[in-house]
Amino acid sequence: MPDRAPRIAVIFYSATGNVAALAEALAEGARSAGAETRVRPVAERAPAEAIEANRRWKAWVEDNPYDTVASLDDLEWADGLALGSPTRFGNSAEQLKAFLDTTGGLWAQGKLAGLVGTSFTSASTGHGGLEATILSMNNVLYHWGALVMPLGYAADPSLMSSGNPYGASWVSRKSAAPDEEALGAARVQGTRLAQIAAALKAAR
């Protein structure tokens, strides 16, 4: 019986769709390397009045295409994990953090120590905390005992112009959606994640 494909879970929070676009591109890259993927947003937790006050946030909450939110089962299922969040003062969004804070039981059982993990983000300004946000998500991976995979520059020549070796990222000036360069970096990140997760799974 042939060995199964590597499993990649992409778990993210997106308020307006930009991080979701990066998540889908990353999953596309993972599938191109033969992986099975799950793309899951975490649950929205913001007060209704806060969402109502932001036109793009309200539109995303009402019309986003996701019917299934992230669960702990997605983490147990996965060989590799990508975490995504917009920047919130150099940290991940509370919605993603709240989900990650429920993983203590899996951590205590050692079920997260075998994962390969990576992170990606978006901000509205060029110095809005992109690298700090990725590092804040990676801190969770360190505590789990997961193996942290950066994007780096070596996997594809295009990464030299996209410019963030920590992970795929996008600067959304004037609410712009991710461009092809940013989406391409996310695809490379997903491909690399799938390849490394497959190699580690085969070595076990």
C-alpha cells in the first residue's frame, strides 16, 4: 500500500481577506508538491459593533467562503502547519491567539512536537510589524517543540524581490489585495513546507 501524502493545515485569521488570500496561495503551493491540505480560519471573536464600524471587515465576515473553522483535530491531522495573521501591534491577532491558547492538552501529550511549522502575515504599512508578527507566531511553535521552517531566500529566485525571509507577507496600502509577488512567495512557502514535512514523515 503506498504511503499517504503529507498533510498540511493552514490555520489563519483574516479580517478583510488579505491573509486568507495568502493562506489559499500557500495551500496551493503545498498541493503542487503532492500534499493534502486543510485551509481553516479561526473563529471571529470581535464585538459586533467593532466589525460594523469597518466596511471591509463587515463585508468579509458576512461573505467569506469558509464554512468550517479551525479545530484541534486539524492540528492532530497535520504533518505540517502554516499559521497566518494580520499584524496587531507586532503580534498576531487575538482571534488566532485564542485558538492557539486551547492547544495545551495536545502540547502536554506531545502531539504537536512532530509538526513542521511556518508563519505568514499582512500589515497596512511597510514597517507595521511584519517580521515581529511572524516571530510571535513562531514562538508558539517553539513551545510546542515543533520544527520551525522559515521561507528564506534560497528556494526560489523571486524571493529576493519579495523580501521577507521570515515568511510570506504583504503590505496592504490603501486596503490593496495581495499582488502576484506576495502570492508567489506564499506558494513557494507552501511547496517548501510540504516537501520538508514529507521528508520528515518518510524518515520516521
